[in-house]
Amino acid sequence: MNTSIETSRSQARSDDMDTKEFATMSIAGQLFGIPVLQVQDVLSPQRIARIPMAPPCVAGVLNLRGRIVTAIDVRRRLGLPKSVSAGTEMSIVVEYNGELYSLLVDEVGEVMECRSDRIGPNPPTLDPVWQEISKGIVQLEDRLLVILHVQRLFDLAHAAA
């Protein structure tokens, strides 16, 4: 009897390790995800102060409870055109190298669970900029979920102009 309980517990732990959770977001109609454990905060549209001579994908800085947070325009980072509804971007706050960054996205979705074996490689036809920042894709019923490699978003030397 104890063996079956241990087997069940072991199987439950194994199933948990095979499942990943992603915070989802939409940018220009495309669904993206980042590991939920990397998300520090989700913010409604914020006032962003511009930074002179910053790279094009750095939208500026915002104040989050007394901390200065660099805002990255993910649209610009991906080489996409500016949003027609500028100023309504949501922010997903992540930490990188001890600093907080706000990823500006069109819309924040929900937390999605995904089995690890459903995450496939990037298709060869994916734009090279997107391939650089993508960990892989997940085929959903009606669309693709692109898994973002958050650390690579901050490699501004390869950012689209």
C-alpha cells in the first residue's frame, strides 16, 4: 500500500516538472509567453519619462514604488511598427542582473500551463530577430505561442532599429 502512495507522489512530482507556466501577452496580435516565475509585477499604462540618446527600443523609465525601472518597447525590439494606440501599453516587470525592467506590451493575458514536450523549436522561417529572442513555440488550437527568452531581449546590440 505504501508503494502505491509513493508511486503516485513520484508520478505527481514528475508531472509537475513536465509542466511549465507562462505569463502570456499580446504584441501586434501575436501571442507571446515568458516563464511566470520571471514576472515581478504587471502594471497598467504608466507615465514614462524619455531618456535622451537611448537605443530606439528603450522607451524610457518609470517609477515603481520608488524604484526607477527601464521600460523596453518590445514592439520596437521585435522590429514591429509603433502601436496605433500609443500610451495604452501594459507593462510586465522582470528582473535582470539585479535591475528591474518593464516590458511594454499591447495586452497582458493569463497564466498558461504547457507541457514541456509541447514546446517545439523555432521554425526556420521565423524572422531572425525573433529567432534570437525565442526559446521555442507552442502550437495552440488556433494560434502559436512564442516563448520569449527574456535575457536576450536585453541584448540591445542586436535590437531592430
